[in-house]
Amino acid sequence: MSDAMSPADAERLCQACGACCAYSENWPRFSTEEDAVLDLIPKQLVNARGSGMRCDNDRCAALAGKIGEAVSCTIYAIRPEVCRTCMPGDAECAMARRKHGLPVL
């Protein structure tokens, strides 16, 4: 993928994908977030251990839509740091897209 991807292109690709949000129940974990930030996430979306997002199988419970077509994060503005760092075309994106049979960017 080109380094010249615009923010709008990156957002469009993410909103048509969602593979990273349905890669592993262990992926959407909390790491560097402050307790005050984590308190903003609805409790029904946090796993029983309080260590990350609740997942249904490997899919994050905050993900709405169909993988590879159109998706959105229902808590986008307060999503965990791990969700903020996965970028279109990076190694994590490629790994997740492969799992769902989507072409690597």
C-alpha cells in the first residue's frame, strides 16, 4: 500500500473491512488506558476479566456490520488503544484480512 494514503482513504477502507475487530478474542485488550477512560466503555462490552473488550467468538462486541462490506465501531470515540494503533495495510491489518479471506492492502 502506498505511504501517500489520505486519512479519508484509510477511514473508507476500515469502514468496509472490520477484519481486525474480528481477528481474536484476545486482541481487543486494554493496555495503556487510564481507569477513567476505561470507565467510559459500557460494562456490557467489557470481558469478564475486565482486561479487554467482550467478544462473541473472535468478534468484538462493539463491532456492527458485516466484515469485508460495511462495519462501524459502536464506541469509536472511546475505543481502546490497541484499536487505535491498527492501521490499514500494517502487519496486524494484513494478518486479520488474511484470516477473513480478504486481500492484503
